[in-house]
Amino acid sequence: MTASQAQFDWPYPIKWGEEQRVDTDVLVLGGGIAGCWAAIAVARNKGTAVTLVEKARTIRSGAGGSGCDHWEHAVTNPCCPLTPEEITQAQIDSNDGYNNGISHYIEAKEGYDRLLDLEKMGGKIRDTEDEFEGAEFRDEKTKLLFAYDYVNRYTIRTWGTTFKPALHAECRRLNVGILDRTMVTALLTEDGKQGGRVVGAVGFHVHTGRFVVIRAKASILCTSRPSRLWLFTPDLAGISEFRPMQACGDGHAISWRVGAEFTMLEKAVRAEWSGARSFPPYGTGNTHNTWYPCNMVDATGRELPWVDRDGNTLETTADRCRPAPGQKFFLKGGGETWFQKYEFLGPDLPPTEELIRMGYKLPFYADLSSLPEMERKAIWGLMIGEESKTKIPIKRMYEDAGFDPSKDQLRSYGDSWWSAKFKPSERQFFGLPGGLVNNWELRTNLEGLYAAGDTLFASDCHGHAAATGYYAGRHAARYAMSAQEPMIDENQVQRERKSTYAPAKREKGIAWKDLNVSITKIMQEYCGAVKSDELLTQGLNVLQDLREGEGASVFARNPHELMRSLEVLNILTNAEIVIHSSLVRKASCKQLHFMRSDSTEMDPPEWHKFMVVSRNGHGVRLRELPIDYYAPMGENYEKHNQDYIRENSI
Amino acid sequence: MTDKALAVGDTDVFIPVSINEETCIGCNLCVMVCQPDVFVPSIDPGGVPVVLYPSECWYVGDCVDVCPVPDCIALHVMDKNKVIWKRKESGEEFQLS
């Protein structure tokens, strides 16, 4: 039976209203990469119980659940001459300071430790079969393979399809309590008060509808970043955005409601990818990310020139993987700024318009066939095969259809890795968007609430999620060991239970997809490319109308639809946070892709700071943080991690 | 709210994944692994899962990867996403089918 016209009794047992109670020391919300690593860190802390709640199935869930082709900023690997300070400072400087100096320092300092951990769990991180013996990007002693900068070797090519099953097995081995197919719908706070200590969460099973109440001494949000605020295609809902539907920023919404602080959510770039209009990720010819440093040719077969930061032509493939003369290292990979500084600028093709002016004819193609064999195998065999959405939809399907990387040239469909054009009002959280504010323990402003991975502000990529997940798990476990018993407020539980089930109690109303379409229309109109106080304030009012109107009539006919309905209500909350964040920044900012029509000045120095917003009753509290609030990085890291440093020095 | 719940599938959308009803052994591994929960198990024990929410597919192919029966589950590509490639020697063009 296909879906068309399907209508029948729900195949799972229905348990509306039944309740499951769980007591644990540390609750991990979200079982993607950050969540699994957080749970493992807690479980390794002997005597600390941990429960992990995941909306899908932990074995393959999350944006990185299906694979990972490269691990960024692993500077403590034995082949890298850089220091964590150097690479983190470069990421901060390249974004004019609008970056998370804590989380990226943790990524640089501990990311390679997590890779070694993964290897012990059964993940494949090095070329043990000597498939790439002799390649310039391979270290013969460690058998590690590197990407991008072959001199500084801080990015490691990996066999990431092996990672998530290994993490899942390790969670099981360590007796992590896993609640799969369970959506968390609210955080619980001491005395049920906003701003109070977080003491657990409530949610429901997305197959049976059973309600769950979890009491915990500490909780860790590992719930990715918001999506579907500006982009949503009902008939292709699952690929409205780059990441899976499940990863839509539930954690942002539920923590906002209890008073967590956010920053940088005013940053949203012009959309880069949406499945309704773009080609499958990594499935078209280009030179970026997974495809770096591929040869490109024009329609006549003439090779496009690679150039260094000064415009000098780079003759060989190997030249594309070295810093320019006088340059120590260049930055490449996920989260790279649109406005890269000369100091960190790496090799690239000239812009398409310039190539056309130079006489190159469209369309362009990626020519894997003319690459050195090892480079070709690294891109098509290893990376297109091990990245999150490539093993089946790209590598296997293209090869089954006859594509041969040693003979064929693959069409490019746009500039860079983009394969579609978007209107300026269509925004997206790509690169390093905003999120929860954290301290050096990866704790939020709320006692008992920690955050990791893309839930944190200015965060990105698999290695970052792994490193920050594990780090947050360590610190949450330490807190839980000495924390007082958490007290749940039963009135709050009953309020949240009523709110959770509300869409399922309606027999008719608005479908969740219609509500999501309404949000995107409002966000494009009132919080698009150019903002102003008047537009944003109108936008908040229109969103409020939507919440009280269509939002209050969204309905669900089964637990799956209830999950989707509550996700969209969370998306509505996230839209409100974005508008509040935009309202408090009164000047335009280039790095934040933030333009105002009611402020003519770009980047006035007095606005070079983090604007922090949180919910205060029904209003919004604002505070400011200095742009380097986390400094000095090395000293603060050591101050907060003596146990880890001691254990790893043995 | 009653004890009843209704499964109402997406209609008139592109079907991204299909299961060969002749070879499917009804193990439900595809149902288990699917992140967006596109499938539901058959009401009949051992029956073929139903692709109930095709519009929610992420096109990752974990269902294809986990299926123990070769070629039982197929992922489909929308016509507009059928990428072109060119054989370098002959100039002949091919398109993902």
C-alpha cells in the first residue's frame, strides 16, 4: 500500500493519558551526535544515572546520524602544528568576534580525543586497509587522512557512517536509559517558576501518545537549531531545510518559555539550501566542502583556473591544499563566514561572472576523472559515501545509474555548492547562527540546564557537537553529584500535560502544515532581509494573532500529527525569539547579515557586543555581553577542567 | 479525546520510497530506523510497511541501507533533481534515472 488515499486505524497501541514517570540524575534531551556524547560522558561518571530522550531512533538520528565525511578543527592530532588557541582565535577573528569562543575552543581542544574514543567504540577514523598509501593527504605513521590544508592537517577525513551505530552501542553498553520516539514538550522548573532551577521535563511517545514525566537533577539540551521559519514546502516538508525535520529547534522554544538566555538569533543568512528547489546535497559538481579540491571544466572541456588569495593561478591539485606564500594556514569547512578575511582566505575558483568574462562557457562540470587517483577516491569513494546524506542517494544511486568518476564529468548547477537561488527575504540559519548562551561549563543562565552542539549559539559541525556534548555531560554529571534532590511542581506538570494534548483533543481545525506555511509568510514579510522597528513590531503582533487564532486550532488525529503540530507551535515561538533578538539590535551588522532600514550606520563600534534576550514574564529581558566575555580561553579552560586534564595526562 | 486514532496518509505528493511487496519480509527495520517516521508497520503481523507520510522523507536512504533484502526498498528521485553527467571521451550525456 502506498500513502495515496490511505486511511485506517492507527497501527500502534494508543495510550493517550497514560503516564510514565522516570527518575534520573542527568536528562539528555536529543539523541543526535551531541546528545549521545553527553550521555556517554555522564554514564562514565560512575554512579550517575542518565536518561536520553530522542524524538526519532537514536541509532541513526540527528543531522549527523547517517554519516560524517570530515572532522574539523582536530588540532591536537599528532600531525597538526597548530594550537587550539590559534585555530579558535582565527574562527573568532574571521567572524569579527561574533562567535562562540568557549564551544569552539572545546572543539579544538577535545575534538581529537573524541575521535580516538570513537575508534575504541568501533568507528573508523584512519586508513587501516592502506587504501590511500602514499597519498599526500595521508600520514604514513598514524594512517590519518586530511582534508583542505595538507600542511597544517587540522581537518580529518573520516568513515562517519560507522559513527552513530558505534555511539548507540556504547550508550547501550553503559546502561544509558534511552527513550526513543519521545518528544519533550516542556521543561520543568523548581516551584514551576520561570527562571528557576530546571528539574526535569515532560513529553509524550510519538507512536502511542503516552505522557512521560522525567525528574532530573540536571538536564542537557542537545536539540539542534531552529528551522522552517522562512522556508517550508508542504509537499516536500522533509526537505524544506538542510537538516532532518525532527531537528527543528524544540529545545530553543521550550527553554525560552522557562527563561533561558539567547544571543545572535538576529543573524540569519540569505537561504542557501532547500530541497524543493535545490539539488540533493553534495550531489552536483562543485569545489566546496566534500568536493574540495575538485577539478572543474567548462562546457567545452576547458579547465577552470584555481587561484590563491592574491589571484595567482595554482597549477596542481596539491597547490590547492597549501597555504599561500607568507600565510600560516587557511580556513575551510563548515561554518565559514561569507566575508572571509585575507589572512585566512584559502584557494578557490574565481567568481562565476569573472569566469564568464574570461571566456569560459556554461555549464560547468566537476571533472573527477582528471584528478590524481587518490584525490578522486578520497572525494567520490570516501567522502561521497561517508557524509550524512550521500551513501545511498548519491554514491549508490549514481553508480547504479552508470556514473563512473574515472570517466564522467558531473554537472554543476550554480555558484559554489549552491544549486538554487533564493529571494533576499528567504532567510535560513546556516553557518554560525544564534542559540543559547553558555558559560565555561556549557551551562545556561538557568541552574541545572546545560546545552551542547548546535543548540549553543554560533555552533556548527559534527566534531563540535561531539566535543561539546561530551564536555557538557562531564559538567552536568559533576553538578548532579552534589545537587539537591529536585522537586517537581505537580501543578506545572498538569498545565503542561493539558498544553501537550490540546491539539489531539480537537476534532477539527487547522493542519500543522498550514500553520507552518503561515509562519514562513510572516517571517519573510516582517523579518526578511531588511528590518526596522516598525516592521518587527508589526511582525510580533501578527505572530501573536496567529498563535491565538490558527495556532489555537491546530489539530492532530494521532500521536505523529501531534508531534508535528507541537513542533510547529515551537517554530512559532522560535520566530518570536528571532524577532525579539532583532528588535534589540539597533544597528546594522555585516557579519550578522543584519540590515536595518531605520539605522544608516553599518557596524558602529558601540554595537560590537552580544545582545542577550530572555523571557521575563510575558515580556523580554535584555542584557549585554562583551564580545570576548569568555576570555582568556586557555586559562578559563584549565580552570574548569582540571579533572579532565589530569585524567588525560596519565 | 478517545482511545481511537486515525492514520491519514499524505495524498497527491511525490512518493520518495517504495517497498517491493513480493520480496519484503515484514521485518520493519525500515520503520525502526526512519528518522522522520515516514512509515508505519502493517496492521497485519509480518505485512509490508505503509509509506504513510511520504512528504516528510529526508531522502537519506537509511531505510535502503538497513533493509536485509537486496533491492527491496528503492529511493526515488524527482525528475527535477535528475542530475546530468557527461562522458568525457565521447561527450555523451547521461541523466540520473
